[in-house]
Amino acid sequence: DYAKARERRLSGGTAGIATGISRLDEALSGGLGNGEFALVAGFSSCGKSQWCAHQAWHASVMQGRNVVLFSSETTRANMQVRILGRHSRMEQFGMQAGLNTSHIRAGTLTGEEYQAFRAVLADFGSGQYGKCYIATPNKLRKIRTT
């Protein structure tokens, strides 16, 4: 394990799963360790679910890691939309602000936005990234891409 961690560090990577927040990754000695469980707690509506969705996306897309995200409050559908909304901000889709997640949930995307959404879904499910699973109290499912 030490040799692998050293090799990743020397090649510019991190020993753990980076959060994308340099000071936090530094404090965690390179990020979360493989297989570690992190509990995020805070007041209602302070951004916990949004932050967790971003972290799951970052680990899956930017680092190619497989992720399981457990949520006891936010529904699977809302977490999926948040992760896909974040994915839509990737440069290849040409939408700096990304898709409006409220419009996705409400089913009010314009025709052009819907086509972009289909492209985002196809890309996220293309197999080029790590798998991203969302677990709610009674089910565990991979993000659907169809």
C-alpha cells in the first residue's frame, strides 16, 4: 500500500480520493482513503446534499473511482439530478452554468436543453468514468442513464 501511495503521489496524484478542495485534501493526507466512510452532518438546508453530490461526481468523473453515496434525507431522484446537473457543466457540453436542475425535476427543459440533457446522460453512462451508486434507506441503485 505504501508503494502504491508513493507512486500516485510522485505521479501528481493523491494517496486517497481527492475532494477537490486542496486544504481539505491536505488535512486528510491526500483525501479520503479507499473504502473509508465519511459522514456529513449539518443544519437543514445548509448544502450537505449538494456538497455530497459534487464529491460523488468529482470522485467518479475526475478520478474514475467507484462511489456509493448514502442519503437518508434526500431522495435518490434528487441526488441523481444534482449529480447530472454538475456533469452538465463540463466543457464538452458548452453550458458554463449547466442545466437548471429545477427545470429537470419539473420536466420543463426546452427542446435544446432536453437534447443537452440526453447528451449528459449518455456521457455519464458511457463507461468512461467510475460507477456512481446512490443508496437510500431501502434501495441501492446505479444512476440510470436511459
